[in-house]
Amino acid sequence: MKKTWHLLSTAALAWTFAAPAAAVTVFEDDFNRSGGNTVGNGWIELERTPSDVTIDGSQYLALTDARAGSPDASATQVSIDATGYDNLTLSFSWAVFDNDSDAADYLYVDARVGGSSTWSNLGSFSLGGTELVFSEFSTLLAWTDTLLDLRFWTDVSGGSGGSNSEGALIDWVRLSGDRLISTANTPVAVLAIPEPGSLTLALLGVGMLGLGALRRTPALARR
């Protein structure tokens, strides 16, 4: 009987520690707030006029128009606290702002370690498609356990509708990662505890195997 309970305990622990790590939201913004020329939520804006980086009426982040320099329009989030996390993943949705945008216009997303002067490009997207058709993007970042800066920016050429009709829309920005613990000064990913229902099913299955073993034992003893 003791051996059976030992097997049950071992199986339960194996099931628990084999569970995948649960991604934790480190930063997110769905822009579901009142439209206006100020994006809010800590975003730093770079634009030609106050109406070029906004939350539009449909509650998307809008980057439009052209400046003399580069970027033409940008929204930057600085010092996102991702310390204590690895497997950092950035995801967001994006769309063409207006059909006046063309294939020569681009949306870019960059990131860097907080305090660094060098941006690393994570993705570039031509704005020559159909307006308001959103695409999904997700990428695993190269950094771990650090502060991060995140920047969305556009480079537009100016077309028949004027540069203020060219640009991009962004929504559902999310940075997620796996929480770390420190063991002997070495970060280790924390594994998620499985849902109670799945653990119960696992224990039930192992228990049935244990009962089968118990039933066979007396039969063997009588031989």
C-alpha cells in the first residue's frame, strides 16, 4: 500500500512540474479610452502637429502625417519593467490608416534595453494594403529580465491625399513573459500549477492504475 501511495505522489508531482509555464502580462494597452490628441498611459509622442499621434474615434492608436525628419510619427513607451521575466513576447494588431498610404509607406516597431541609445527593429510593415484591415503580429524578444523601451513609428512619402492621410493604426499591444525565480543567483522559470480539473483527472487515472496493481498482488500471493 505504501508503494502505491508513493507511486501516486510521484505521478502527481511529475504532472505538476511538467506543466508549461504560464505567460504573464508585463505591459498592455488596448487604447479603449476617450479619443483625443493625447494618447495617455505613458506614451511619448513625436509628431508634426498635435493631431498626428492620437487615439482615433474607433479607439486605435493612430500614427499619421510626415515630418521633416524621421520618424514621421511615433509613440514610445519607456522603461517597461520586465525584470523578473524571460521568454518576453510582443504582440499587437495593426492596419493601414487610409488608402492614400502606398507600398512606399511603412510602419516599424522597435525595442531596446531601457537607457540604451540603440534601437533594434522587431518588424516592418508596408502600408500599401486596404485600410482598416487588421493583421496580427507576434515576436519573441532577445532580451530577458530587464527594463525595455518600445517604439511604434511610421515613414510615409506623401501621396495624392496628402501626408496627413497616410499612416497606421495599432491596437491590442501586449508584452508577456514567464516569471522567473532566483535559485543560487541563477534565474529559473516558474512552472504553472495545472488547473484543478486536469490534476484531478491525472490523479484519478494514476489511482486506477494503483488499484489494478493492488488487485493483482493478492492473486500473485495465492499462487
